[in-house]
Amino acid sequence: MAQDAGANGARTWFVADGYLPLKARTENAGFEGHEAIMILNCGAREAHVLMDVYFEDREPVEGIALCVAARRVRCFRMDHPAEIGGLELGRLQQYALRFRSDVEVIVQYGRMDITQSNLAYIGLMGHAG
């Protein structure tokens, strides 16, 4: 594939620490425990991304198709099966992710854990492969 002059990032990304927290909501603030994957496509072509999900105790689910329009960012909530090819992830179960894209993208991961009174949010960059 030809290099896209506006692209940055990598075509393969890994996120090793997936762990969907409890969904409980905070009072008055409306926060909900969740995880999300953000994919940024700075290039001039739509990104076709395949997501593979690895588990501790079973075979992976591979080839979940995700698309991100050119020069756009898209958030995929890991607790919304319709956004991730119908896959239902169990809460409090370890998993890891691999992303394979036909164009260079940036992958970031975030988790909102509200099981403690002061909340906790982590955001981290995926590992470019």
C-alpha cells in the first residue's frame, strides 16, 4: 500500500490490560464504569481495522471489523456489543487486544473504574507493533 502523506502511527497495535470494570453508576454525576478504545485516523483514507480479543481461559475472537473515517477519531465502548461486532465481554475478566489496520492509526485505551468513591480513570497508549 502506498504511504499516506497525512498518516501517522502504526498499522498494528496491542493493549495488554483489558479488564472491564463493574458498571455501577456514581450518584449525581452519571459516570458509569466502562472501558473504551479510541482510534485516531489522521490520514486521507478510511481505516479498516481488525480487532482480535485474547482471553486467559479460551481461544481468541479474531477479525472483528472496525472502521474509522479519514481524518477522524472514533471511540468504541467495550461494554457496547453493537460497537464491537456483537462481542459481549464479561465484566471483571482479563483480556488483551490486537488491532491490525490497512492504514496507519493511533490507538489509545481508557478505563473508568467507579468502584471506589473517588473514581479512577486510566488512559494509556497502545503499544505499536
